[in-house]
Amino acid sequence: GAVVSQHPSWVICKSGTSVKIECRSLDFQATTMFWYRQFPKQSLMLMATSNEGSKATYEQGVEKDKFLINHASLTLSTLTVTSAHPEDSSFYICSANLWGVGAGYTFGSGTRLTVV
Amino acid sequence: GENVEQHPSTLSVQEGDSAVIKCTYSDSASNYFPWYKQELGKRPQLIIDIRSNVGEKKDQRIAVTLNKTAKHFSLHITETQPEDSAVYFCAAANSGGSNYKLTFGKGTLLTVNP
């Protein structure tokens, strides 16, 4: 149980275009979704926290106009990388906390974004 | 905010030996400490976690110890096997916080040599 489905698993896009990444909670309601970015051989760095029905909270140094987060329902959160550049190439992964249904966190399978 | 330090960054052991990874955290309000194993290109996989009301937890070859006073916790893997080779992350969260934000350490690349 407590599965987060993340799509796409990988995407290649041209510089200047936008890419949308979706995370869906399949068997529970995710009131909060966390979005992480992971560069090669580095840790997961929290980009933002999205709460259903309200504006996302961004971590320091993360451009909110570039990384648009929408959490319009209890089962869907999206991250849109706008005007992507090669330096945005990374592994993006979402996570939902499970404190309302037990404990811990569940992670999406991640999206490998390559901007060419 | 929370800051989690993790050491060592790389660890190489012989098969059958033990491996120990250590983490410290800064926020005394943190009360949940999970450990994740991550293989290349995959999502983090929870291997064990501990809450602040417990000092030690064990699951077969894996154990975690927590010292709340010193604000550090450690992962112990005994009888290591080649399939234990991966990157391991520690993390900390405050389950009483507004969003239960999870902060990760920088990771440890564990290599188990046959």
C-alpha cells in the first residue's frame, strides 16, 4: 500500500521548453508532497513542499517561477520545469509523508530529465 | 532548519565484515530517523527507521542506534554481502512539525568486496 506513481520515468527535452512531471498517490490521500532534486553522486535536495489546495513552499535558492508546483487534488501533484536549460538536467523525485496513515514516507520512482 | 551530517562518504569492506555509518543532526525537535538504500537511478528504499523514544532497533543484519542527547544516530550492517553495495542515506524529520519535512545526509557509498 501507500504507492506514489511518478511519470514520466525519463524525458529528454530541448533547451527552452517546459516539462511536466506528475506524481499520483494511488491508494491514499497525499495532503503534502515533497519534491526533491538529485544531481549525480549527490544527496536528495528538497526543492519545495506542496500542500493540497494552497501555494507550495519553496526552499531557499529554488526559483518558484521556474519550478511550478501544482497540488490541485489530494491524489495529484505536478512539477513543471519551465524554460528548461541543460543545468536543470537532474533526477527529480517526489515523496509523500504517511504520518496520517501510519508513519514514514513513500517515494515516487523518479524522473530523469535531460535537457539538450 | 535541520542539518544532517553523514560520515563516511565512502566505505569499502570485505564480504562478511561489518559496516557502520554515522549521522548527526542539529534540530533537537527531530524525532524520526530513517535510513535509505538507493541504487543507481532508483528511488530510495527504506531499510530501517527509529523514533526518538527508542535507543536501538534491529532487523536481522541491520541495526540502528540513536543517542538523542548527543544528537547522533548510526547504521550498523553485519555480515555484509556484495548485494549490500549501494548508496545509503540517513535522514531526520520532526513528525510534530507542520509538514514533516525530511532532511537527508549527503550519503555513503558502500562497497562490499567479494
